[in-house]
Amino acid sequence: MRQSLAVKIPFFCFVMVLQVFCLPLKAEEGGQTPLPQKGALSQRIVSLSPVLTEELFLLGVGDSVVGRTRYCTKPAETDKIEVVGNLTEINVEKIVSLRPDLVLVIPLTDPRAKQKLRSLGIRVEEFPEAADFRGICDSFLRLAGMVHKEKAAADLIEKAKREVSRIRQETGSRQPPAVFIEVGADPLVTMVKGSYFHDLIEFSGGVNIAAEAVHQLYSREKVLAKDPDIIIIVSMGFDGEEEKRIWQGYPGLKAVRQGKIILVDSDLFCAPTPVSFVHALQGVEKILHAEN
Amino acid sequence: MLQAKGLTCGYGSKVVLEDVDFSVEPGAFLGILGPNGSGKTTLLKALTRLLEPKRGEVLFGGKNIWDISLREFAREFAAVSQSVSAVPVTVEEYVALGRTPHYRDFQFLEGRKDFEIVAEAMRVTGVEVLADRLMTQLSGGERQLAAIARALAQEPRWLVLDEPTAHLDIAHQIRILDLLKRLNHEKKITIVIVHHDLNLVSEYCDRILLISEGKIFKGGSPEEVLTYANIEAVYKTVVIVNKNPISSKPFVLLVPAERNKK
Amino acid sequence: MQKIKKRSLKWIFWLLVLAAAVLGAAAFALSVGSAGIPFGKVFRILFEGQKGIERSIIWDIRMPRLLLGFAIGGALSLAGVILQGMFRNPLVEPYTLGISGGAAVGVSLNILFGLHRIGVLTMPFSGFLGACLVILLLYGLNMKRRVLSLQGLLLTGVMINFIASSLIMLILALSRRESLQGIIFWIMGSLDEPNAFLTRLALGASVLFLVATYFFHSDLNALALGEEEALHLGVPVERTKRLLFLITSLLIGVSVAVSGMIGFVGLVVPHFMKKMVGCDHRILLAASFLAGGAFLVFCDTLARTVIAPMELPVGVITGILGGSLFVFVLMRDNGEGR
């Protein structure tokens, strides 16, 4: 009697699996928006990156942005745009209901959501975080291509490059101060070569003491050993004042003796568009060469 | 007939029961006696297919019990263990579980017959009034009765019980043993029972197996087994054995050690 | 006989109630969302061949999520019921055995080494592989002389969970920022599965295993009395334990691999169902499956609407809702003195 199990179970399995796979999980034809051709002009854009949102406005196509993240707050016009999520978590349903023809995502965006959007036939373009100035320019040009604003982009980049080389020339003749830049406390996090933070310091005539470090994690010991002239604290989610006090507990440091522990607003650094890069560069230049 | 032949059992490398030979005739009321740790419970486990023997075999009707399917075996043998687990099901549901070995494959609901048997088992054991109570709400004695009812629902021809009246007061002890006697007489169910109380065993059992250190010390009628010499040898305790004036079965009186010295 | 009829009616009543709960949760899930489609329209869209974006939202976004929620919720509570019955321990839940830990390590390694770039299916696959490895390990360690030690299973399971969480910490420490994000996302668990195949797979597997567990309904009832008594009742205890262990492990493996860790469903739902429909596995299995499905669909819908357009991890809702309901019921029962 028990042997009949061996026959019945596989049969059952077969029937059940068959039924489940016959379920209609997809809307039949017509439910999806057709995939736009590459190079087609995008009219309805959902941007899931504050940087890209800002850049779209720089390019003069801000009015085609129909969805943004909570953190896309620059420029001020963005507050009229619908919020579809934060940096990591986004609401697919909301995005779909906005009927976008282009969704701009970053590596941080929830991979499942990206995949879901793609499977619904929506064009999804991922922009890796731009590492340095060159990366910022490249990504800006790529974005401009998607909205047919190559000319405007080239002009803006040209302007930015001119300003960058002006500042480089101006500061090149001076004595370069050694700089330690702190972007995270507990553990101490800095920025190494290949980041735009690093570029900001080098372009404005400073030396990043962590340029050659392998990892962004840095030890307090090494900072003491390298004894920088200036310590810049970019407070992103930690108490900068508290960090400043901790550094002041090491009176042996040159930066402490000269009172060169400088707190800066993260906004100065954290919007890497070609325009804001130049803006930040001007700010860093002032910090580095304040009294010299 | 249930027969043990050269039965040797144990756990791991430890041998608890060594080379045991005996047989039980159908219709018997067998009591197994012995001090703590002498191997009584191990013997029951070996008899009810819980413990596979290291050597030797247990034959039922001439067939090794390990060659009989579990379900078939459960239809012949029912067992009641020392402590009945308190599960949050009603007494009726609990007793109905005794029908498990009788279900056909893929049988989902009990049939009319199953239901009648369950009702009868509860009636016989007197737990029908508790039918809708939860097992967890019963007293120890009631729970033991329910366990016997569950065993009866298996419609066994053999009933094996491991100290069914441990921790019970004398009223409950007598009630349960009377019930077993009645089942033995009226339903011709063979009873095998492990018990600690020498006098109760003497009163109720028609055959006794006295076990000592994993071996059978003596088997036979109460008069043959329960002699002061046997008991003193096995339990290392001084006793006086007398005759119950009513049933004329032997009964055992304990002698405290202090008085013993005098 | 009267009593059997009464009991059958009670069972049918509960099945109807739970089926209604499932339908209710499904209606809720289909009609609520940030796209703001009116309630009446949802059903028109559902049953009529209307085309367009709203149909796509309902059929491509809400429906798969609803089905996956039902499948995972059902699978987890089913696994919970079986494990609690088998171990005779009301605190055992699907994640106790360390299978989820194995799956989590599998997925984390996948993300760390960037294997998921090869194809999206490698994620659930590596999760399932991790789960299977733990299952084999558990089985190998606790199978002694043809006896599966449940006590040992529980202990090694808990230990494997500890080891797994330490390994995940290690992987998190070693990984880059984007990977970190991916691992945490996965561990938090989500029912937003883009792959229709996986949704079908999860649904198929859970329904299939529900049917399979019904082969063991009387064995499970007998096992509630303990292994010895079950043997006395003619239940082939070892075979049953092995098969049930296999079934539940696969259930857990599949659900964790597809949707990450969604806690509490497998612990709370079986408890509630035991209180409501009783301990008879003939009704308990199906009831828990349906209730678990409805519960998770409901929680998931809440998770995606409470702070819309943002989403909460569904585990947050199941934990808060399930946990507080559970404590409430326990307190009430204690108050009545049982």
C-alpha cells in the first residue's frame, strides 16, 4: 500500500507545477511601454541621484524630470517634482505610474528595483559615482547625450576646465601645504587618489597626505606621523565639533598649533557636477591659502 | 506467544540486559519486578520494538518482531509509558490517536467504526466524562487512564505498561489495576506490566518475572517468586512474606533496618 | 458520528474564514499603492482586458508581489508548524535551524565576489546552495546509528546561525560600499522579486510541499505525543523525521533564497492557528499555510504604504505587528488563568 506513494507524489508534483506555471503573471501584450531606441530623446526622466538631477537642471532640461529622490534638493525648483524614494530604496510602482521613458540610477539603487524596471521595458541607465574631475566631466557628457544637450554640456565643461587651470596655475607657485581630509569618524575615513576630494586638494595646490593609501580607512597614528599642515573635517553624519576637539588633544600636530583644523559643510564637497566642482575648488583654495 | 531468546540489550557499548530467555502465553497477566536499574524498562523497550537487541531475538508467534511492520505490530501491541506527555489536545482527540495504526493510506477522516471504538475505549476506562477536557488539564491518574484508553483504541491483543501507577494514590492504583484485570479477563488482552509494588503485583499478576542486574532471577507464579529468600537476594533487604488472608496470595512486609539489628 | 460532523463543520468554517482572509489581503494588496488607482477601477482592470499603464501596475507590479508574499508567508508558517510539531517545542521557528544563516552567507559571498553580475538568478541560487550545505551539515552531524537526533539538530542549528552571522560580519567588513548595500538589502528581506520565474518557483514549491505534508498528517499528530509513543502507534518515526526535515529545509531554503529573511511569520502564525483551530495537523497545516500567506501579504502591503513613497522592510512590520499581537494574546490568556 505504501509503495503507491512513490507513484502518487510525482504525479501530484507534476500537476501542481503545471498549474502554477500556467498562472498569468504578466499583463498580456500591450501592458508595457515600448522600449525607446538608443539615442532617442528622453522627455520624461526619473532621476535617482541628486547629482544627476542637478546636472539635468544645469543642462536646461529640468522640466523633463518627473521623479526624484528625497535628497534631490538642488536646485530649488526640484521641490515640485514627485519623490519616488531615497537613494537606496525606491518605489517601483510610483515610478511606473509616472510613465518615464528614462530612469537614471546609481550603483546604490536597490538592484531588484532596477531589474524590475528593466523587465517592464523601461530604459534604465546606471551612472557610477564619478571618481575624479575627469569622471565628473565624462558622466556629465554622457548624461547630456541622453537629452541631446551635448553642446551646452561641452560649453559648461570648457568653462569649468578654464577655471580649474587658472586656479592650478595661480597656486602652483606657492609652497604646497600637506592636507588631511576627514570624511568619516569612528573609524577614521579619508579620501585617496582617484577621488574628486583628492583632486580638489591637488588642483588647489595642496598635498593629500593619504594620496597613496590603499584604503579609505585611515589611522590616527598615521596622521600624527605625517603631521599635516591642515586638517579638513567634512562632517557627513558625524559630529564635526567633537572631532575637532579630539584633534586638539594632540598639541604636537602642526595643524593644531597653527589653528588649521577646519570644519566645512558637506554641501561644499558633495555635489560633484562640473559647476559645483569649480565652486568647491574655489572654496578649498581659500582654505588652503588663507593667510599665506 | 511472546518469546525472548538469548535477548541481550543495551545502550551504546553498555549492556543492560544479558541473555534473557522467557516466554509469555497469550492471556497471561505478567508482572515484571526488580530493583531500580535492573533492566525492567529496557526489557519493555526490547519487547515493544523500541530498542533493537544486540544479540538474540524477540519472537511473536514464531516471527521476529523486527520483521513485522511497525503498523502491524502496533495493531497487536499497545504500550503505555511511564509518564504520559501532557499535550494540549482534548482527551477524545488523544484517544483517537490510538486508531493511527488502523488507518488506511491517505485516510483523512476517522470512519464510523473508529469512532465507536474510541467511544468504547473511553467508556471502559471511565474517561468519557473527560472527553472534551484538554490533556493538560487532567490529573496524573486521569491522564494515565486516558493513556490506557488510547492504548485500547489500538484494539491490541497485548498491552504493555511501564509503571502505570507510579506517583498515584492507592485509590487510583487499584482503579487502574482493576481495570487491567477486567481487560485481561473480559477482553482476553494479555497484560505485561512493570511495577514497583510487590504486593500489588502479587495480588493482580498470575505470573511474575523477577529481574536482577540484567538477568532473570526467577520466573513463575507469585507463590514461587515472592519468597523472602528471593526478595532478600534481589533487593538486599530483609522482608517477611506472609499470606493475604482473603486472596491467599503472598504479601510482603518490610522490616526497618533498626529493628532488624535487635 | 455527530461529533465528527461537528468537527468537519468547524474545519470547513475555519478554511472558509482563512480563505476569506487571503482574498481580503489580496484585495487590499491589489488596490493600495502609490499609483493611486481607485478601488473600483482595480477590479475592472483586473478582469477586463484594458490596456495601459494601470494594467501594467496591477498585473506586473502588485500581482507578482502578492503571489510571492502568499507563497513565502505560507511556506514559512507551514515550516514553522511542522518544526514545532516535530520538535515539540513552541519556540522553534524556520530560522532556528541555521538554514537561513547558510543562505545568507551564500548570498553575501555571491555579492562579495560580484557573481551576481553574471546573472540575476545566481543570487537565489547561491542562497539555496548555502541553505543546502547547511542542511547536509545538520543532517550529517546529527545522524547517528540511523537515528536523527532532534535535540542535536536544534543545538547545531543555533550554533550554525551564530557562525553564519559572524561570517556575514566578516564579509561586510571585507566588502565595498555597493556590496555592503546589496548584502544588507538582501538580509532585510523583500518580496519585491523582479524575476517572474522565481515567483512561480516559490509559489509552486510552497503549494507542492503543502500537499506533500498532508501525507504526514497522522504521523505529525502522533509525533506530538513524543517519539516513543509515536513508535508505539506504528509511526515509522525515523523515516518521518527525515522526510519532514527534508521538506521543511527545502521550504526554508527556497523562501530564504528568494526573498531573504522575513522573521516572525513562521513563529507567530503557527501559534495563533493552534489557538484558533486546535492542534490537529489535518486542519492545522492548511490553516497555517493560508493564514501565513494572508498575514504576509497584509504586512507587505502595509510595509509599502505606511511611509510611501518609501518602503519599510517587510520584516519590520511582521515583527512589530506579529510580536505585539502575540504578546497581547499571551497576556490575555494568562489573565484568564488558563
